[in-house]
Amino acid sequence: MDTAALEERFQARIDADERIEPKDWMPDGYRRALIRQMAQHAHSEIVGMLPEGNWITRAPTLKRKAILMAKVQDEGGHGAYLYGATETLGVTRAALIEELLAGSAKYSSIFNYPTPTWADIGAIGWLVDGAAIMNQIPLCRCSYGPYARAMVRICKEESFHQRQGYDIMLALARGTEAQRRMAQGALDRWWWPALMMFGPPDAESKHSAQSMRWKVKRFTNDELRERFIEFTVPQAEYLGLSIPQGTIDWNEFHEVLRGNGPCNRERLEARRRAHQNGGWVREAALAYAEKHRSGYREAVQ
Amino acid sequence: MSTRGDSGNHGAFVLRLADSNLVLAQRLGEWIGHAPALEEDLGLANTALDLLGQARLLLTYAGALEGRGRDEDALAYLREEGEYLNCALAEQPNGDFGDTLARQFLFDAWQLPLYERLASSRDPQLAAIAARGVKEARYHLRYSSGWVVRLGDGTAESHGRVQGSLERLWPYTAELFDADDIDRAMQVAGIGVDLGAVRVDWEQTVAAVLAEATLARPGDRPWHWYGKRGEHGEHLGHMLAQMQALQRAHPGARW
Amino acid sequence: MTESRDWPLYEVFIRARGGLDHKHVGSLHAVDARMAIEHARDLYTRRQEGISIWVVRSEEIVASDPADADAFFEPARDKVYRHPTFYDIPDEVKTL
């Protein structure tokens, strides 16, 4: 079969809502688009551990500390699921991580914003995870099997993330004057970046149309953004907080993506440091395993 | 300390267990997001969550024994350094991954036989917490001893590093077995355990794992630390300053 | 930065409850079987998802080729007589 016929048959499978599996024939463009999107998603989970990790040691109660640890741990797990799913497309995790550390891979720009107060942890759960869930639920039905399956697991696990964030905001909103100010400040900081998480306006989104056709994306950026606003505004009203007035500054979005956000440098440096400091550990474990290569059973028992 | 009544001893004994778990969980929490491999972020977080869970149960119980209405957070966030009764081993800084895993291994090898015995304590609440803790401690020991072996018997660099970690941490292990008045009173009351017997198990585990790891057992040192009496070095104060910052800055606020 | 060697890839299978098969849940990286089992426990059973774990080196899995799918799986399509619904049995005949 020639490529045109293969592509036609491939698109017919997608249109019939069939799932594509790792060893199936797929157009190069589809493979590349998936690798780009899934790796970006995996990187976002890993970099996303940092702004919240910033508060693990300072969480104001032991219950909040346990919840936050579990949540940041989940994000690491989600990164691992997604790297694993991406590896089914013929790339290695090591190569993807090298790209991230070299600064040549993208991740969600939201994680380049700082978390100066405890309320930022509430706002991240409520707004950032809320926006992420809205983006992610349609991906549970995306055309690539391993990605869809990873997303099912991730969405199931993330269902508590948004609620715990809102729960933090509730406690602050019902708290002292200083706590309410803290909550409003965090909403003001995270509102616009959260809206930017849905990506550029449809008119400017360069990958959207093809991604929709391949069903690796199922709603447009603007559709999801509007739905998010519709859900979130009454939630803010319930907290007695005001949604910032104005419009999205797309210039800021592009600057942050280009590496000029408030914490881009810190985030990448933290990842590089962890990778470099862990080099001797990863090498030692490999060296040990090579010395003691004795099959499965003996090693387990 | 020896002037406390038996109920004071009981409370202090439970607080020692609670604080060691809390302080070590706090240290492990610093790692999340910075581990050598993604899978280790997950593993360290699991251990941290287990220890934090045990700390919360034990603190709540210590508060009840004290009878002054202090809950887990009052005890965790509003006590000063000198009132913290954790073993000094737990508060040692994370250092590199080898330091952290060596610290964890020395701790787990102590906590497991301790909990195994506490599970038949005459204090039913403590026995129940310990029985749950045994399962967790057994996994922690599996995880940490696996890493001590890999690093010890890995590369020349990893061998040298983790041998150094053991040398640095060794002086902090003495107090784990050095029974004082509180330990003895609790043992006599059937609430506590025979630390000498715990030591025998600990020595066996340590000898077996270090042999497999091709590491040498460091020599014992004359200076003994007594974190469990509230006598700490310079690290705990910094940890608490960070951990307690919000509660201290907003007295009485609810979170 | 030097290109570091990653740990080998393992596939993970979890038995959710007694009576169920082990089911593929994903992959992870580990240096040996012991580490793979531990990582699988830490990564894939944080919410009581399983009671038993299998791991296998990804490179050890032998899979059928999608290109063979027609030759492998189509021939079974017309063997309708293998299925119980193929047979018309009068309603009066019970327990068959």
C-alpha cells in the first residue's frame, strides 16, 4: 500500500473512533504531534511538582502537609505514566528529559509562576488543577491508546486535587482578615495564568485543526476556556472573592513560553540540579545490577 | 526528667516516638521533586507519608495522655526545640541521596524491631499504632536496605560516598539503645520495650546489610547525642523555624 | 551535560483483586527485577489498586505484528458455529 492509501485508512480508523496502538501504522506527523504533546504534558507534571513542593515543609497543619505531599507525589506519578506512554512511540525517557533540561522542550507556562504564600497552594489546586482537569478529561478518549489509558488513570487520581485546593481556599476565606487577603492575592495572581493554560485563542492556535482531526484534541482552546470561566466564577463568589477584571495579556503568555517568566530559570535549574546530583546514584544502581545479573527469580526472592 | 510521674513518663515516651517520625517525615518531604529518578521521588514520598501518618496518630495520643487539650497541630507547631523529643538521627540534614538512605536504613532497622515489640505493649493504643507501623517499617527497611546495598556495592564513587555517610551518622545511633529513666520505667510498666533486645536485632540487620553492601561497620564513638531528652544539635531549630512559620505568624488562625 | 544511561524499561501487570487476571497498567524504569517490583508498588498501587504485581523487561515481550492481523485474526471470523448462539434449539428443550 502506498502512503496515501495508508493515510486514508488511518484517518478512516480515527473517524470510526478506533484506538491507535503502538505498533500500528501511523503517519509521521501524527507520531511527532503525539510525542510533542505527551512529552510536554509529562514535563509539565514534573516541573509542576516544584511550585507546590515549595510549601511541603511549611504546610500549616499536619493534615495539609500529608495532603500536599500526596498530591505532589501524584504529579510525579503522572509524569512517570506519561513518559511511559510516550516511550511507546519509540523515544526514550532519557532523551525527553535531556530535551527538557537543555531548555529545548516546552512545558505548561503556568509552572513558571511563584508560590509566595500558602494561599497559592489553594489557588493552584482550585484553578490550575481545575483547568488541567478540563483539558484532560477529553484526552481520556483521545485516539492514541496508551495516552488515553494513562489519562484515565490520571483523571481518576486527580479528582481530589481540585477539591483539596478549594478546601484550602474555603478555610482561608472563612479565616482572619489576613487570611482572606492572602486568598484574594492568590486568586489575583493565578486567574490570568490559569486562563492561559487553555492555550492561545483558536484563531492563533497553529496545531489545533490537525489535532482535532486526529482526535488527539477534542475541543478547541476557546471552548474549554469559556467553560472553565463559567464553572469558576460562581465558585469564587461563594468564597466571597472577586475575579480580576480585564482581559488576557497574550504578550505575557508568549514571553513566559519564551523563557522570560518569573521562575523559568529557577524551575529548570532545580530540575538540572536534581538530575546532575542524582547521576552517581543512577550509575551506581546500574553498576550494581550489572555485577549481580542473576535473572528475575533470584533477585526477587 | 527522672522526677516525672509515671503518666509524665508515658506521655514523654509516646512523644519520643511521635517526634522521631514527624522530624524524619519532614526531612524526607524536602526531597519530593528533587530525587535522582522519578521513581525515587515516589518511593521517598511513600515513606514520608507513612511516617507522617504514624506521627499524627502518636501526637494525638500524646496530647490525650497529657490531658491539656493539645491536638496534633498544637504539639507539632507550637513546641520549642527543647521540647522536641525525637532521636537526633532523624533531624540530620538530608545531604546527598546516600546520606538520606543511610540515615533511613539505620532508622528503619531500629524502628522495625521496636514496633514488633511495642505491638504487644500493655498499652492497647500504642500496641495498635505499632502493629500498623510494623507493616510500614518492614517495607521502609526493604527500600532503604536495597539502596544501601546498591550504593555500597555499586561504583567506587558510590561506595566511598555511602561509607562516609555511615561514618557521619553513626554517632547518632547510640541513643537509640541507651535506655534512660523513662525507657526503664516504661519497660517495667510493660508499656515500653527492652532496648537491649532491639539492639540485638538492629546489629544483626546492620551486619547483614553492610556485608552485602561491602561496607564496613563504623566504630562506636564516645560522644552520645540525646535528642530524646530534648538535647539537640544545630539543625532542628532551623527545621522547626521553617515548619512552624505560618502557625507562629498567625496565632490562633485555622487552616 | 553528559547523556546519561537510563535504567531499563519494565512493563507492569497488576492483579486488582483475588480472582482477577493480572492486567497491564503501564511501564517504569528500574535496574533489576527487585527494584522494578518496588517501583511498581510505589508507582502503581498508591491507592490500593492491587494485591499482586508482575514485572517483565519490556524487551522480553514478544508481540504479534499488526501487519499479520488479517492472516492471524480474520480466519476466526467465519467460524460462527463455534458460538452457542449459532444453534436454534426449540424453546421447550431446557437446560441446554
